[in-house]
Amino acid sequence: MRCLIQRVSGASVTVDGQVVGEIAHGMLVLVCAMAGDDETHAERLAKKIVSLRIFRDEQDRMNRSLLDIGGQALIVSQFTLAADTSRGNRPGFSSAAPPEQGNALYERFCDLVTGHGVTVAKGEFGADMAVSLTNDGPVTIWLDV
């Protein structure tokens, strides 16, 4: 699985003019299931996300995790993270998992993060979504597992 995370002071996702997911302090996680991914990939990514020390401690160092600060996660499916731009100017997405598998892994990943004790808000798989965020830092990190 592949994801892009951003440390945020707030984030929301809107579908058809309605807010479907919103968080305060925590992490925006844009996630893509890749072809060949399975539940073990979702498990590893969930553990990494909740344990990643990207939040400030008392000395203003990135030394605290989402669990340490009691932060929230807004998890949004984003198949375009699978973009292959190696040929031409139009990205290809054939390395993304098929939609049915992608949705199942997305939902499982969300459940796993919740299972670690993090409050999770979600986007809507396959929908045209508008994501709004305030990047804190800014801190933006790319992860592949």
C-alpha cells in the first residue's frame, strides 16, 4: 500500500456539497491499495501510521506519535497515488489495485487504525471528493509498505 500523510491542525472531505469526514489535530492520510497488496500490507501500514513520530514534544522536536497525542486521522482513498508518469504526459494507473480489492483494503486499513485506538474519519471510496486541510509544519511524508 502507498500513502501520503500530512500532519494537520484540521482537515475535512466533502462529497456533493456535504462534509462526510472531518478531524481536528492529527493526520490526513491519502491511501492507495496497489496491485498485489493484501491484508498484511494494510496491517503494516496501519501500525506505521499510528506509531510514526511526527508530532512535536516539549522541546519542539518531532518525537510523538498519533497515539501519543490522542490525535485523529482523516483517511481518504486516492488511487492517483499509483500514477505512472514514466511514459508520455498522461499518467497510467494500472499498478493500482482493482476497485473492489482497493475498497476492501481501504476499509480494512481504516478499521485497523481505529483498532489501534485512533478516532478515524473517512472519505467516500470512488467519489469525487474535495479535501480541505491546514498542513501543520508543513509536514508531508510519503510511505510505501
